[in-house]
Amino acid sequence: PEPLTASMLAAAPPMDQKQLLGDRLYPLIVAQQPNLAGKITGMLLEIDNSELLHMLESPESLKSKVDEAIAVLQAHQAKDCSPK
Amino acid sequence: SHANTVTWPPEFRPGEPWKGYPNIDP
């Protein structure tokens, strides 16, 4: 697929912008974290589009964000499961 | 029907439209 550019994104409505970014991010995240890829992609889509574009171009920044998202997700799930 | 519990985070599924976060008010 052709690379996603800032101008392509700018031409799309806001919700479609996240869709486009998610479509590109998801396969990269699956490669890193197959079990949680859908959740992690959902989390990362909260981030600014410009930063998401940067992550698509920079495997290191994507990896560090994915690691961060996993930590947040695990903390969130641990909180959900533990009794008061 | 709508679930009354908030599931966080919403899961991105390739090939399905991304609905985003229900509590985001643009």
C-alpha cells in the first residue's frame, strides 16, 4: 500500500483519519504484540495524528509507545480484576 | 442495544470502521 502522508490525512474527515492511521498501525503492532494488537491500536489512536504519522515512520518510537500502552493496559486490567 | 459498562480501550479491528471513543465530544 502507498505510504500514508500528512496531506492524505488532512483530506480525510477526522474519524476517517483515525481509521487510516489504525489500518497502517495495526499490522505493525500485530508483528510486535499479536494478542493485544487490537486494544493497543485502539489506545494509540488517542494520540495526536501527527505523532501517529511519526510512529509509522519510526519503528523505535512505535515500539516504545506500544510498550507504554501494554504497561497501561496491564495496569488497567489488574485494577479491574482485583477486589476492593 | 448499548452496553452500560464502558469497555476501555476500544479495540481496533482491521476492516471494520473505527468508531473511536464514545466519550469524545468533538
